[in-house]
Amino acid sequence: MTPAQNRAPKVSSVLLCLCCIHAFFSYAVRLVAGQTPKPVFACDVDSDPSLAGFGFCNTSLGVEARVADLVQRLTLQEKVGFLVNNASNVDRLGIPKYSWWSEALHGVSDVGPGTTFASLVPGATSFPQVILTAASFNATLFETIGKVISTEARAMHNVGLAGLTFWSPNVNIFRDPRWGRGQETPGEDPLLSSKYASGHVRGLQQSDDGNADRLKVAACCKHYTAYDVDHWKGVDRLTFNAVVTQQDLDDTFQPPFKSCVLDGNVASVMCSSNQVNGKPTCADPDLLAGIIRGKWKLNGYIVSDCDSVKEFYEKQHYTKTPEEAAAKAILAGLDLNCGDVLGQHSEAAVKGGLLNESAVDRAISNNFATLMRLGFFDGDPRKQLYGKLGPDDVCTPSNQELAREAARQGIVLLKNTAGSLPLSSTAIMSLAVIGPNANVTKTMIGNYQGTPCKYVTPLQGLAAVVSTTYVAGCVDVGCGTAQTDDAKKVAASADATVLVMGADQSIERENFDRIDLNLPGQQSLLVSEVANVSKGPVILVIMSGGGMDVSFAKDNDKITSILWVGYPGEAGGAAMADVIFGDHNPSGRLPMTWYPQSYADAVPMTNMNMRPDPATGYPGRTYRFYTGPTVYKFGDGLSYSNFSHSLVQAPQVVSVPLEEGHVCRSLACESLEATGEMCSNLALDVHLNVKNVGRFSGSHTVFLFSSPPSVHRAPQKHLLGFEKVFLASQSEAQVQFKVDICKDLGVVDELGCQKVALGTHVLHIGDLKHALSVQIGSSGLSLSPPRHF
């Protein structure tokens, strides 16, 4: 891997490397000494029976009582050691060092120092990068992947290779197509991101014994909030001030985090390194103590993005001293610092009068409570619920098959000329496989990756089905000079050609945003020249996190099919072959808009406004607000089959109950406050019939969109719900949506308040449209008789 392709860690590479080296050699020494690898845990009463006398080691007590007992035993100097990710040990109390920082974005990863791969567990299942999993629009899959990851994490923890706190998932909105970290997210839509966030978190965290107070592992939703600029034309995330309207904040950026806490019961939220409206998010008491802890009632801890507290005084000049930075962060509601500022300067902040020790107590209490729920203070985890898990539970055949299935479900078919895909494995005698991503391994697993169980490259996947001839065509994805001659030669004689192009971490990654949206270098030249001489179908495969302007290929009749495969994970090549040869009928849909290059030329990445501004020509962002041309739209995706929709049942009128004397009974209100009794049990049902009218069996994603009345600068269209349904050829099924009037049909006004828009809402299901009138009614909910179609 070239230096440009190395992942960009969130703290200095020197610090991260030292942490990882220390962890590795500590583990290696134990193996050489013949010791059985041991997990890290407190209250080891088997080794030290005297620890049983401590209240915090008494499992019969509640979490709150145990935490209080522990905190009151600590000195201030000991307390501040628990405010940082490399938490201190207190030998007199039987508490070992603990590394909070582990990652599990799409599989257990060794990016954070809390997790290490070694001979006992050399790798873990590497699922597709999140953006591709999101393209499946399968909420069950989101949760199932989380369950598998947490099982492998617990198995690794039992042999001392992993912690219990994982700083995943990334649920930021993929607002701008150039963002290098968009690949880590579930896409541009707040509802999809919220569904992914809550589902994946439940999969990671929920205890198999049904105890809601226990955690399998602790997830962390990041990066809160309005973070989606890393490094673009000299603008750096560590100093970027995201200027965001209250309306955009509440209806676009906040919903995934809100869902993480309220629906997923996530154990942690990470505040971001940027500023929002002039204040660092990790120093904003309104965002942290006010919203996360206050309104949403987080049951867990709030952690800073790595080194972000240090930037308060070093780069952002928000405070003058590190002591002020420590005090500001803790008083805002921060509990844990990824970095060392709180560990090194909180004691001085207390002694200097900037901070009360009780604030430190509050912070570490939240941290300890999370560890208590994980069983960290319950003694040897090998004697607990997950104690039997071990190396044999990592990279199991079923886990690896799930990685392949997840990639299959996410792959999006964007173009398919009749007679192109699927290819016939018996009719195709020779297949040309061309492109810089055609035989890659690490590219397939994106960033925040671990070591996978194994790889199946695109070339390997295709070669397992038919005879192939491979030509790279470019030295790398940068493709400074396309080597077209050999590529054209093999394409001209092959029965079909597959071109695997796109990006890798040298093009888009953390701390590196794209400048343009075109295929890198001379990739498009290679594609066009090969397509021009090919005698059979030409399938263009785009491997990338962000969308690409592939208008040239979309409009080229010689390019018969286009597939987007994201970064498809360890089994990506096998999944691609499954789709290309028809063993799997593609059902993925784009979770983000693909914009033309003209968008990148005209729109600064730093403009955070979601809504268009006709006065300046600003076109807005994402399918909900963007008014300009697209290459492909959010939700686009084809199948080898065709599906028809028919509306079975839906009301035409909803009367919202208002008490007598309400001001809107006498005034012409355009919306109502979506609060209180008015919203209780205010819902409607939409029933659809979906039929597979084609000859291929397959899954189909049913989208329910709404276009609300034009009030409060509402979205032109927004997603209310989605369901994935499998249908055999010529079979049909009924799909039902329950629509919450206040939540689903609501809009956010200019002040960030949730409103119910009065007037006509147009529901969209495929090509169907259904008008629904929301109006003021009597004191009770009134629906028009359900209309049956």
C-alpha cells in the first residue's frame, strides 16, 4: 500500500503506533511465556479475594450504587486518570489500565489501540463499507451485521485482543459528494441514516440474556454534529467552523444522533473536532449537556474526537490555556477525552478554581457506569454470559457468508441494456477483466478496516465462473497514463468485458476530500477506448465510496451496463460475480445523489446550507432540496426483474384534533406545533400490493416518499419509510406502512421546531402518487374512510 493509501489515524501516527506496538508486544510476551492470554478486567477476586469487600465489585448492587462506591474511594489525581482514552490503573483497588479506543465500523478493526490481531486471531470478518450496506435498505441486515461484529469482538476480548468500547458507527450525513469519509456513513438521507444507526447499535449492544441494563459491547455514534469537511482546498476539520441554520441542524444533521440515543439506546456519543456556529462541539453545553444528556437522556458517556480538546487552544484559539480547555469541555458535558488534555490538566483546573471536583465525579461516573454495564467490574468475563466465545467464533463460515450476502444486497445496478446482464456462465467462453481495481484486495475494505478473514478479488470471483484474461490498464487508480493497447486487444477478442474502475483511499479518505467528481486520471479514456473495440457486452463496475460523474458512460451505448459496488468488503469479488452472472438479482439502491462535475465546480464544500437559494443560484444539497441536474438520483437502482405497485388502502383526508379555542381555529395557519396531546396516536396506514412481473425472483425495496406542502421551506420530497420484500417470479405481496402524522409527515420550521404542515401531502410509491389532505378537525382524530383501490 502506497503512503497515500495508508489510513489517516485521528491522532498522531506516532502515538497510535506506540500504543499498538505496546499492545502487540505485551500480548507476544504472554504467548512466549506460555501463558494463556487473559482479558483485561477489574475485580479479579480469584487472584485477590480482598477485592470482594469493595462495594463496586459487588454484583448484587445496582450500577449507580457501585459507581458511587468506586468514585468516593478515588483521590482527585486518580480520578483524572479516568478522563482519557488510555485510562490509568489503580492497583490498590484492583483496577487495571483500560484502552477505550477500539473501532468496529464494518468489522472488528485494529485502527484503535484497544484492539490487536495476533496469531491466535489473525483477522475478523470484514463486511462491506457502510455506504454499500446502507444501499441494501435492509434494516434487518443492519442489525444482523452488528450482532456478528459484537460476537467477534467479545470473542477477541476473551483472549485479551480487544476492548469492550467501540467507537462506531459513523452516522454523519453524506452532505457533499466530495467528502472523503462519506464512505463510512449510511448516506445522505436522515431517515435511512437514523434506521441504520439505531439498528446497527442494537445489533452491537443488545445482550443475549434480554437484560436491557447490560451491554454486549458499547457502541458510539459519531461525529456529533454537522461534521462533513475533512481537508478541502486548505480548509481543515480541526479549524473549520460549520455555519448551520437551526432548521438544517434539526431536520438534517441531528436526526441520526437522536435516533441513536432514543431508538438505539447507544452507550456513547462522540463530539466532533469542528466548530458549529463559532463554538467547538465538545465545548458546547447546549449540544452536550443540553441535548444529548438533557433532552435525549443518554445512558452512557460522551467522548471527544481525538485531540479535539487540544485544538481548543492550539488551533481554534477558543481558550488560552489547556486548563481552560479542560474545564470548558467537562462543564459542557464531556466525560472522556480521546487525547491527554483532561488527564494532564483537569487537576490543575480544579485547583485553580476553573472546575469543581464534583464535575469530574460526574464525568467519570458516566464512564464507570458504562464499564459496569459491560461487566468490566464483574470479574473474569470468561465466567460470564459470553465467556465461552473464543477464536473459533471469529471468521466462521456463516459470518463470511454474511459478508458476501451483505455485498450482494448492496450492489446497485445503474444501467442495463437489454441483452447485457446477467451474463450466461455457459455462453461466455472468454471474459476480459480490465481496470486498476480489478484485482485489488485492501481497496475492497475501505477505511477503518481490520485484517479480513480472507479476500476474494473481483478477478478471483469472476475467474471462478468463466475463463478470464486480466489487464490492469492503469498502474493504479490515479491512472496517470492509461495503458490502452493490451486492454483493447483482450476486449476485442473476448465474449464480454468487465471494467473495474473507481477510487481507493488515495482518492477519498479521512483528512482528504476530493476536488472533483470525475473518474481519476485517464480512467474514462481507458473505459471509452476499450468499450469502442469490444465485441460483446461491456460492464463498467465503479468501486468507490462517493458518487462519480460517469455521464460519459451512461450516455455511451457501447457500455451496456454500469454497477456501483462501493467498497464491498472481503468477499466483494465473489458478490460481484454473483450479480454479474445472475446468481443474485441486484436490489441495491443508491443511498446518495450522484452529481455532475458542474456541481463541484460551482458549489463550495464549505457551504453548509441544505436549502437552495434562488437569489444566488445556490442549488441546495441532497435529493430533499437539490434543484439541479443529476447523474443518478438517490434511490436509483435496477433489477433483472420488474415490479409493479398498486395502492390497496390509504386515507385521502386526515383531520388533526385541536381543542376548542385554539388560535388556528380562527386564523389561517399553515402549520401546527407537533407536540403534546395532539400527536398522541395520530397515525395512518398505507397498504400496497407489490408484484414481481418479471421472470427473475429477487428482492425489491419499496420506498414511501412524501412531498409536503410548500411551507417553512420544507423538502421537495422526503423519505417516510422503506421495506425490503423478496418476491418469486410472478408472485405478489402486501406491504404496509404506518405513518406517524407528527413525526413522519412533520416538517421543521425556521426556528427548528417540529410542525405538522396543513394542506396537501403527496405520497409517492414508485410511479404512484396519492394526495393526502391534512386539515384541522374536531377534538378527536378523524381519518376519512380508508380508500380501497
